[in-house]
Amino acid sequence: MEILTKLLRKKFKLENLNEISKVTMDSRKVNKDALFFAINNGNVYIENALEDGAALVIADNYSGSNEKVIKVKDTVESMQEIAKEYRKVLNIKVIAITGSNGKTTTKDMIYSILSQKYRCKKTEGNYNNHIGLPYTILQLEDKDEVLVLEMGMSGFGEIDRLCRIAQPDYGLITNIGDSHLEYLKTRENVFKAKSEMIKYVNSKNLVVFGDDFYLKNVKAITVGYENSCKKQIKDYQDSENGIRFLLDKESYQVNLNGKHNCIDAAMAVAMVELLDISKHDIQKGFNKLNLTPMRFQKIDRMGVLYINDAYNASPISMKYSLETFDSLYNDRIKIAVLGDMLELGENEIAYHKEVIKKAINIRVDRIYLYGERMEKAYELVEKSNKIKVFSDKFLIKENIKSEFSDSKVVFLKGSRGMKMEEIIE
């Protein structure tokens, strides 16, 4: 990381600083010549980091005198500033992705495709906020060519702050949904918050979902099923082997299910085409796709096929996923296990009612509801013999085992805080 080392030498006047070998916020991962950012409790482990060979420590709570420790007012703000400066001196293209649903899947697709031609890095896990994004930028190596960044938010000004750090060359907005209504109250406000990205990206390099009410009139490359889109998805097909679709008369196949994943794939195609990627490399990238877990992930356990879509949930993603589950596996017993959706604000029970009504009307043999919001919502809808309500995941596991003797498929979805994947474990 020669470029980062030069930047740090100049910024902090450290002529004898050894070349940085890695950047970490975890003192347990410090090795020789690492740069350690002491955040929160990390300040307690400064001496451990120095003993383990750290070349430099940046900390906001240090009373010692070791010249390898740079004392700053705020470690996070310092990391943001260094990341911003580092991004400017690197010869790299930055792609920023935001939206209410589908960010991570779209990011994984773009990364997989671009990796066929370029040296790439991407946001890992949930490192998509004011700490994770600058940390991701600081993982870049001198020869990296493309960085695919996911940008999350919960309120106004957050996307703007992330864009000021990352200075994206390309941008993508997946959709405007009901996530974060607890804080932003209306979809109009969600749109305003997400669209803070737009002023940072030339419209020729901006891709948006063109069927979305709020995005269809944005000056950008619109992608969707409707005729008004600049890039229209055609001949969509879905089967247990995945989805097929046409975009600009080219055919693509992805080992995922659902119209929502087709949208993500089509937007990924539109984005990578801006970086001069061939049709062959696009399909090769789809074939090698390694998704972040818990996105319609298929897991076999003791003769039961689980569809683990439990990374997160919103009214829109619930609707898309239930529609997909409706169209698949209709030769088996189907059980949908639906957990609470969080951060939906004052109308949260109404949103849960709509999800329950949707679930009742798809091809499914049982619906297991988990969580106090789902339970309250079920009290307000017409009762169905398909539905059982639970307050204990162990009882859900037992019912999955005991109900029905035929081959079973179990679909799991709920907000991250509900940890629906524990039903599989």
C-alpha cells in the first residue's frame, strides 16, 4: 500500500513510517506494519496493537507518548478524511449503489462481472455506513481498478456524506421503498434522501429502476419492464434453474429467482456496459456469482429445502419474494415463515396486514407468523386455516419437522433483527 503510505507520511509528517501492510479497526487483526484505527473500545488496545507491530495507530483517547500513535479529535472523522484523500490520489473508478431494496445483490452482481476484466474490490458485509465505507476505501491496493460501494442510510444527509468521501464516478439507485419510514415518515422523503447521490454523478453514468414512481423521471439510464425505460427487460422467464431475460436483444441467465432479481441483474448489465464489458464476460460473471448469504439462498437440511431470504425485509421485498415463492416448487409442500419488518414507523401494522393478505393468496400450504407485529396484524385480517402464529422459534422448527410427510420447501423472511435464519440452525 505504497500510495497510502506516502499520503500518511505527508499528512502527519512521518518520514520514517514503514510501508503500511494492512488497515484494520480490530486490534486482534493487527500485524507487522498495520495501520490501526482505535475506534471506541479500540482505544483500550493501543498498547497491544503497538506490541503486535503496528506501524501507525490513529486514536482519539490516548495519553501516552509513543510517536507511532497519532492523537486526533475524533478517530472516525479522521478515518473519513484520510479515506477521502486516498480516494482522490488513486487511479480508480468508483461505483456507488443505493436504494431501498436490492443494493447488496446488485453490488455482488456488478462486482462478479467486472472482476472478469478488472482488479476489483467491493463493500463486504454491512460495511455501508459512515464507518464502513471509508474503511472499505482504505482496503484498496495500489493496482486496484474498480471499487463497488454499497451506500446505506437511515436519514437525510447520510448519502451526501458518503458521496463526499467516495466521489463516485458511477451511480445506481435500485428503487424507493418503505424502508426507514420510522425516521423519514414518507416515501417522498426516502427519495430525497436516496437521491442525494444524483448531484455527484453525471446522468450518463447513472442507472435507475425506471418502473419506480419516484425514479422514472430522473435524468439517467432507466432500466425496467415498462416501455418508457431506455433499457427494457423483455422475455422474462423464471424456473427452479433461475431467471432468463433479454436486454437490448441480448439474452442473459442468472441462477436466482424472481422479477426483483431480474431487475437487479438488468441494472447490473446496464452499469457494467458503461465500463466496456463484453456480453461474454457479463454472462461469465453471472455464472460465477457468489452472493452475500441470506438472499434467496437455497439450503438443504434433513430432506427439507430452505429458501433463506432472511437478510432483511420491507413491504416491497416481502411482496417480490412471496410472488417468486408462489411461482416455484409447486410440486412440493410449501411453508412460508414470515417475521416482523422493522423501522416502518407509525403505519407498521398496516404494512404487516398487507403482507399477510399477500401470503394467504399465494400457492402455499402453511404460513407461520413470527413476531409481535405479525401477531397484531393477524388479529386484524380474515382468519385462514393456512396460518399459525408463533412467539418461539423452537416451536416453528418443531412444526416444520412434524407437519406434512411429503417433500417440503420452507421460505424464510424477516428483518435482520428477527434473525429468521436461526430456524435453520
